[in-house]
Amino acid sequence: SNCTYFKFFTSGENAVVFKKTTNKNLNLAAAILALLSLTMMVMGSICIAMSLSKGVPFFLKPASFCFILSG
């Protein structure tokens, strides 16, 4: 019953319990940045669609700017 091969397993009497807490401000900032990134991607896609449909290459520069900002 006292096997030395499994000595790294403990009985649990001296186990340390870790508390996981989340920072609400950090979660809110991450959500806002994710929404901003998605918005910029949608705007870039709209610019590319307008450039392809109207044949105006001017819209490619704002589209690239939007995709760079979203990354």
C-alpha cells in the first residue's frame, strides 16, 4: 500500500487550492477591441465589394487601411 513509484500522487491533505478571479475591466476592454476589429473587417469588406462592383480602384486603399487596423 506504500508504493514509492507513485509518490508524486498526494492524498490531498496538503493540496493548495487556487482561486481563479477575472478582471471585469480587462474583459470589457477585450470585448470592445474585438468588436472594433470586427467592425473594421466589415468596413474593409464593404470597400472591396464597392471597388469590385463599381470598378473604381480608389476603394482598395481604404479597404487595406481597414484590414490593417483590424489586425
